[in-house]
Amino acid sequence: MGALKSRQPAPPPGRGIRQTMSDLHTWAGLLVGWLLYAMFLTGTVSYFRDELSQWMRPEVPHRQTLPDPAVVAQSVANRLTTLAAGSAQWGITLPTERNPVASVFWRTAPVPTGTGNTPRRTFEEATFDPTTGETLGTLGTRETLGGDFFYRFHFQFHPLPVLWGRWLAGVCAMFMLVAIISGVITHKKIFVDFFTFRWGKGQRSWLDAHNALSVFGLPFHLMITYTGLVTLMAMYMPWGAQTALKTPVERAELAAQLSAFPAPGKATGQKMPLASIETMVREAQARWGAHDVGRVTVTNAGDAAARVAVTRGDATRVSMSPQYLLFDGATGKVLEVHDGVGAAAETRGVMYALHLGRFSDLQLRWLYFLVSLGGTAMVGTGLVMWTVKRRTRLPDPTRLHFGFHVVERLNIAAIAGLSIAMTAFLWGNRLISRDVIERSAAEVHTFYWVWAATLLYALVRPARRAWIELLWIGAAALALLPALNAVTTSRGLWQSVTTGDRVFAVMDLALWAFAALHAWLAVRTARHRPKTKPSRAALPGKTTSPASGSATVNAPLGEDRA
């Protein structure tokens, strides 16, 4: 009996924590990887969304000095009293060095959504010239979302419904957080691997690149993912506040801690003109500084119950927590001073500022951009590595199973196709006529139609050829965009350099830099020769019986060993 027990095979070893975390890391990254890549790339360019908006409105002249915010606020407010007459709330985002126009929103009458349903609130938006107080459309300026499109796509997948888009972005961010933590646990030599890179080794090279990019920006990636969730925590996890805060007063206090947009009170019906907005902004300037006023929000304009909130800007403080002065709109008297918030709200405000990077000057914003671009590459290399690793394990690399085929084609469209779609959005800005109705929506449609076309192209072409051809198309589209800008506007590279127009000059140079990057990737892809990894039956010295249906193979080992 003892001899029989000793001959029984030992039970297979259990899966360790690293193997389990490796599977979790792989699938957490893959299932939403294509959306994560799009969120990372559009979020990366959003660090310069104000500069992108300037480039996409070439009719707005380059200004060396900023207009007085108080004068701008009064000028735009005068226009809104007629343009947004009857609106319960409107707000003016004042011009800054990075954004030389005034952006405005106002609430419109609720739209019925069906019998028994709560009417849906709607908003209108416009952009005003700060010197004339007129909308840019009336001045011949093209209608466009500018860089705000990439910003809105980044966290709500514009033009999806806002709540649906933000919930989808939150799910993706949670998957990203899981992928980061499980990735750290999986790679026991992660910091050693950061200094190791082997060119031309197929799967090994992709893994080295993925590890290096992950470790280089690990604190940033962790911070940006976690703070992204924190920015919308009140929407994702509202139950604590709903349970703890029962009365309207308590809920109003919570709103004041998180937002500088006062909720419209009930109008009295007594008509009274607004007091001087300029005077209110002057009072805020005396408190915070001449150019440290960010926004003016007005509720129930023209009514005795009108309120005006003048909000402090974000550029000079490492927090997005609301600081504002609340005025009686009819008399101009200061009603409340909100100079600070509680510890929890201030913590959220700091995390919000860290995520958006609005407090940063030019050098720090470029650092955000470059590290975030590395994060985009980290997600992209992870997606490509999934296909590279599994291709070596296929019995016949020319006969792909359905799941592999789907992932491979989605990778092509999500990575190479997104670059083309984003560039097409900029091409549309220059080529779509200014007279087109809903022109800004037409630019967005251009983005999505081109992106869909790249997916179709990836489906009908061989994968390797699709990668190469789409990368070259992206390189060409990026390289020719500065030429298109020079032809269609009076602000080409030479004119921008001579007039000191830094935004337009840097934009052209950045486009050429990204064109060179896409061209390099296309050349590298064309030169790459994938290596197949023989199966166990094909390893040297391994012979299978004819009955198994496999031939005896003595092929050399590939260099792509995991």
C-alpha cells in the first residue's frame, strides 16, 4: 500500500497570487482597453484644449494683452439680458491668457420627455468676443467646439447623453485602477525591467516597452486614474450624502461645498434690473487680483430674487474647491463670502486640480502632456502585446479564431484609426463652410465617420497591411494639416513666427512632430518580421506518434519566449 501511494502523481501546484493577478491585469486592460486608449489620448490633448480652441478659431485675432475682466463681464451680461431673456441661470467664463474669448451658457425652458416623466433641463452655449460683447458667429467666426470636444469626449464620450457617458467613463477608470494595481503585483521585477529594453525581440520588446512606460509614469497614472474617479464621486456614489443629509438646508450646504453654481431660487415675479456686474467683479478683483476672476453666474436675471456669484479663477491655486462672492443681483450688495470649504471638500478640490492640471504653468502642463502621452502608449502597447503574445501560440498563424480576429482589428482602429479621426476633426474645422447649419456638430460627425471608416478598412485589409497603411495615412494627414492651415487662413507658420503668435506656430510644429512619429511607426511595422513560436509538439527532441495527427518537427526555438 505504501508503494502504491508513493507512485501516485503529486497534485498540480496551485496558482500563485502573481499568476492570478496576471490574468486579472490582462482582462481588466483588454475588456475596456480600446475605450481607455481613447480616453487617455483625448485627455492628453485636452491639457492644451484652450490652445486648440484658439487654433480652431483663426478669425479671433491674436492679442498681446488681456481685456479688463470687469468690462468684459458687463459687456457680455448686457447682451445676455436679451439673448437669454427669461433664463433661470446663465454663466460667463471670462477670458484668460490661454483662452482669449468669453464662453457662455444659459439654461433654457425644460423639455418634456413623455407623460409622467420629469422634464429634461437643456442648455444653450455661445462664445463671445470680449471686446465687442457680440457672439463670434455674428462676427464671421466659425462655429466650433474647439478643444472642448476632446475634453468632453475624454470623460463623457461626447455626444453620448452626459450621464451615460460619465458612467461609462467611470467604469473604464475603475478597470484601469484594477489593471494598475494588479500590474504592480504581477511584475516582481518591475523596477529592474524599467532599465531593460531589447529591440527586435517581438513579444519581449513589446513587454519591455509596456513595462518601461508603466513604471516611468506609475505615480502619474495612479494619480490621474484615482482623481478622475474622485471628480465625479458625488454621481458615482451618492448614497452617503442621500442618507446623511435629509433637509434642503443640509443639501444646499453640500452643493455650496462642491460647486460655485448657486441653484436658482424661486422668482418673485417682481421685475428689477440687474445691478452693475462690473462693480461686483471689481469688488472680487480687489479681493483676489485683477486677473484672478474666473466666472460670473447669474440666476433669475431681471427679477427681485436675482443672485450673482463671482467665482475665483483656478490658475493661482492648487485646488478646484469653490471660492466665490454671492451678491444680491438687484442691489449689488454682498450676501455671502465663500473663501474656503471643509477638509473633505478641499481634499476633493485638490484632487480635481491635480487631474485637470489647470493650476499649472506652461512647463508643468507640458510635463503633464508628455507623461500622459506615455500613459497612452502604455495602454496601446498592452493591447498590441495581447495579440503578439497569442499569435505565437496559434497552431496555424494564418488561421485566426474569431476572438483573436476581433481584438486585432479593434486594436488597429482604436490606435491608428483614432489618430486619423482626430486629425480629420481638425481638417473638418478648416474645410467645412462657415455657413453650414450646426457646423460644430458637423465637425464632430466628421470625427466619428472617419473613425468608423478606419474600422471598416481594418476589417477588409490584411492586419499587417492595415497597420502600415493607416499609420502612413495618419502621418500624411498630420503633415499636410499645417499646409492646409496656411492656405485657408492668414496664420500660417511663417506669419505666426513673424507676429509672435506662439499658439499657431507651436501647433504646426507639434503636428509635424506627430506626423514624424506616425511615419516612424509605419516604417518599423513594415520592417518587422513576426516570429512564430513552435508548439510543444514541435520542440527539438519532441516526437509525436502518427496516431496523434502531428508530424515530427525539429524547428529552432523562436526569440519571443515570454
